[in-house]
Amino acid sequence: MDYAAHFSSYLSQLKTEGRYRYFVDLERAVGQFPKAFWRPTPDAAAREVTVWCSNDYLGLGQHPEVLAAMHQALDQYGAGAGGTRNISGNTHEHVLLEQDLAAFHKKPAALVFGSGYLANQTALASLGKLLPGCIFFSDADNHASIIEGLRHSGCEKRIFRHNDVQHLEELLQATPAGAPKVIVFESVYSMGGAVAPIREICTLAELYGALTYIDEVHAVGLYGPTGAGVAEREGLAHRITFINATMGKAFGLMGGYIAGPRDMVDAIRSAAPGFIFTTALPPVLCAGARVSMKLIQAGQALRETLYKHVALAKKSLTDAGFPVLEGDTHIVPLMVNEATRCRQISNWLLHNQNIYVQPINYPTVPRGTERLRLTPSPLHTPAHIANLVQALEAAWVCDDLSVAA
Ligand SMILES: Cc1ncc(COP(=O)(O)O)c(C=O)c1O
């Protein structure tokens, strides 16, 4: 085989389809969010841009109290954890963080992983292995980490149409009553901003004897009186078996976790390869995450500002005639529906308007539904929003979206 030609042709294909992944060389600067600095090439001078696609939803990744805790932890504990959780890497910061996370979600136990992706992938795979004959019921729009977890579980799975509880019930009905079942879904779907019918799903789970596993990765920090997610907001967290989330988005850091019943979490801790055979998160991250969580718990004012800015962004874009996907969350998908144009608009905005919003193309979203996924934050002011709308108006009517390479 001509390996070089094979890979080169794969990459050419991605470029032809407009879905080759170009990474933007950014430098974040403490105190300046949502501004950051962008270099068109590694040697070029940095240019100030406004970031419109960050998942540091509340700007906590630069919060002085988070940074102070991390500085202190770095000086106190050093750089890394020094091992896997099993072998020398289980530091006091991990123990405290898991206690705090369990209390945050009002669950008996929590377990921390290297990322939200890893938490889903390895917890779900292990859950399936721990429950012989288990059948997973998975929403059609679930994240890649969930899909990978179910695949690695080796279990049967039934995919229900996105947020369609009637379809879910049909699938549950057609399954042997005694089989172990787990319903896996997200509370806020990250690319379209749809919210799951959590109450109806819990009712079906109770009726058909299924466990529930909810991914609140895009909801924790942002919804609920203490920011514990949509399940908390709806008063349903106690009806959910496992809550999964990340410390990489609203927390502003990195790492993932599950919270749930003690023995089930303990069994996953004992069985999950993606937990056992990997170096523990650095204690400095755990220390930052604990402070972030406290700010989130007391962060209703921050959430109110976020909702206000999101509403203003949606209204300003809709009033200006932009095709914004309707929804009740902080995610603002601006539909372009064509891969090459989506990439070109994003590129043009970056080069000509100092606006950074990453194009979202296949396979993250289905072909023909390519979009710019805007994420206003409490730190995006009305002036930033007005500037975004103006920049988009200029892009939308521009005949030639090409930019210098
Ligand atoms: C729904 C969902 N679950 C899980 C993850 C993974 O989280 P993390 O970024 O912490 O790996 C993501 C990442 O974007 C996500 O969108």
C-alpha cells in the first residue's frame, strides 16, 4: 500500500468537503475574556479578537479566586498527582473534590475522571459490563463519548429518536421486562441547544425498571438554583441514577465526573479501565474546581447576567434576519447549512472583523446543518453583541469571502 498517498488523499477529501479541521492559534489573557489574541501564523504578531465560541461559559477559567486557589495548590502540592488514583495519585484534593461534587448533586458518591469524555466513555462501558445482559436506550443525538462508551460496553443498544419519549416507550415495551436497562441522554444538547424531557424519561424509567444516566455537561453551572444543572432546576435530580458532567466548561478548567448511588459508583471505580489505568488529574486542577464549584453554587447573579446576554444576542440576531435555531438555552446556533460557506464565513470574520467563532461541520452535526455555534457569556457586553451582529451582516452580504492564506 502507498501509505503516504492514502493519508494525503484522505486529507484532500476533507478539504474538498470543507470539513478539514483548522485550529486557531489563540492566546487567552487573564482579565480580558471574551477578548483573546490570535496569530494567523506562529511567527505573526498577535491580534486581539473577540471569542464567541468558548465553552468557558461563565468566564470562571480566569476568575481571581479560582486562580488564587490554583496558585496556592501548585506551590503546596507541585505539578502533577504523581500516579494513578490507585497507585499514589489519590491526593487529598481528589478526596475533597469528590465529596463536594457528591454534595453539589445531592448524590451519595462522585467519581472524578480525566475529562467529561473519559467519564462517559469508561463509566458507560463499565456499567454495561457490570450488568450482564444490559440493554442501553440512547438518544439519537447523544455525544460521541456516549456512543463510544456504549460501543465498548459490548451491550445491545436501542436508539430512540431525539427527545422522542413515545419512541423510547415503544422500544422499552419491546424489551424483556427482566432485562437490565439504562436510558442514556443529555439534558442540554450541545449543538442545537434542545433540552431533554427529563420528567417523562424518568417516569418511563421507573415504569420499565431502567436506570437513568444524564449528561449535564452543557448544563452544570448554568441552570438550577445552585447551578447543578437542568435536573436540579426541574426538581428531578433525585429521580436520576447517574449525573455526568465536566469541569471543562462552566467550571472553566478540565476533568469530568459522575455522581450517583454509592455502590454503583464504587463498582465503576473498581472496574473502569479509563479510571484505573491513567494518571490522576493534577491536584491543582481539583483545587481550582472546588473553588469554581463554590462560585457556581453562589452564582445566580452570574447566571442571570448570562441569560440576559443570551436573550439580547438571540433577539438582535433574529431582528436582523439571521436564521437562529430556536431554543431555551445559552447555545445560539446560527444556521449556515453548507460546509464550505460555513468555514468561509468563520474565516472571513476572523481575518476581517476580529471575531472568532468556529464553524461546526460534519460529523459534529449532520451534513447540510452546518452552523456557527455562538455562546454568549456574562462577560459579552451589549456592545460586543452589537459588534457581532454588524460583523455578521457584513459577512452575509459579502460577495467574496476569500481571505489571504
Ligand atoms: C455532551 C457532551 N458530553 C461530554 C463531553 C466531553 O466533555 P469534556 O470536554 O470534559 O471531555 C462533551 C464535550 O464537548 C459534550 O459536548
